[in-house]
Amino acid sequence: MVFKIFEINKLALLCTILLILSFHKVSSGANQWHFYDGTSPADIIAGDVFFEIIDPPELRYSYRVRPAKDFGAPFNQSYLFEKAHLVPTNPSHSCSDIKNYEDIVGHIALSERGECSFVYKTAKAQEAGARAIIITESIDKWEESVDHLIEMVDDKMDLNVNIPAGFLLGRNGVTILRTLKHLHIPYAIINLPVNMTYTPISKMNQPPWITW
Ligand SMILES: *[C@@H]1O[C@H](CO)[C@@H](O)[C@H](O)[C@H]1NC(C)=O
Ligand SMILES: *[C@@H]1O[C@H](CO)[C@@H](O)[C@H](O)[C@H]1NC(C)=O
């Protein structure tokens, strides 16, 4: 009798675990697709570009960037970056002369939002010899609840910028910045753009912290 009860309990436990596992699977799958309801990959990424990090391995995913709306150059065929360095700027907001320009010349600057306009940051990065700039939220001010891709517009400061500029979602940018800091490495190695037009969403290799 005691034996039997034990068996039943074990069976119940197993069923519960299986149930939890299957729920987990279904709900995470639903999360992943929820945002994309009824749209094709081409609709979702319209106008956006992707880059992939090759190194460090901790960050080896694809990241979506929203090009600036009305300043800088487009991310077109003239700007193909293969194994380029994505270099956090010093100062991080890129609102004054960039001190680590030697790392940035010929590569891509990564700057934080705030303190001055997007165009001004782009002008400073260009002055330092960057071939493009990616701007993300500030490490200190980033809030998950208000995180979204921003359409950067010109502030009419009349600065002449001619490098491409793009905005990177805060949770991606902040994770990249923190990881590089943590590993004590001055840059990530990236390919840009990665053409995702015909890549199914499930194959996009999105970072695990992106759940939508
Ligand atoms: C890319 O854009 C730049 C700046 O607008 C332009 O000079 C260049 O010709 C474009 N390249 C291609 C391949 O369209
Ligand atoms: C991606 O590839 C497709 C097919 O080769 C091409 O039509 C499209 O213009 C490409 N997109 C970009 C952003 O290069």
C-alpha cells in the first residue's frame, strides 16, 4: 500500500514537470512570435540594417540598427564593414573631442545617448575618423520599460555629417558596452550589414535577452 502511494506520487510529479515544461515551451514560443503577428520578415526589417558580432563570443548574435532618418549617409553598398571594430567612444556620449580616436580611425564608433544631439555625436565621431557611428541608450539612464528603437532626426544645427549613423536598442547596446567593460576589451569585431531580407525570424540569431 505504501509502495503504491509512492508510485502514484512519483507519477503525479512527473506529469507536473512535463506540464510545466510544455507550458514553458509554448509560452516562450508565443512570446517570440507575438510582436511579428501577421508581418513578414521583410516588413519588420524594412529600412533597418543588421550587424553581427563575431568577437567576443559572449556577444555573438545579430543586432538590429535603425538608420538615422534625415542625416548622415545611408547604410548602402558603399559601406560594407567586414571584421570592423565597434569601438565604445571616450567620452562615452561623444559630445566633445574623442580621446580614443586612434582606435576609432577607419572603424565604427559606439556612443551613448544624451548630453548633446545625435547629429553632434555623429560629427564628433566623423572628426575622429570613424566610418560610421552607432548610438545606443546611456548605461546609466537606460530603463528596460521604455526601451525602443529611436528614429534619430536632425536637430538643424547645420553640421555637415557624411557618415552613416544608426540607433541600437538600449538592451543590446548596454549589454555590449557592459560586456566589453567586464572583459576589459576595447572593441567588438563586427560585420555590417548582414542582409536579413530572406532570413526567417527563427534563424536571425537574436540575442537571448531579446524576447519579442
Ligand atoms: C551610398 O551613399 C553615398 C552617400 O549618399 C553615395 O555617395 C554613394 O554613391 C552611395 N553608394 C551606392 C552604391 O549607392
Ligand atoms: C538583400 O538581398 C536582397 C536579395 O539579394 C536584395 O534584393 C536586397 O536589396 C538586399 N538588402 C540590402 C539591405 O542589402
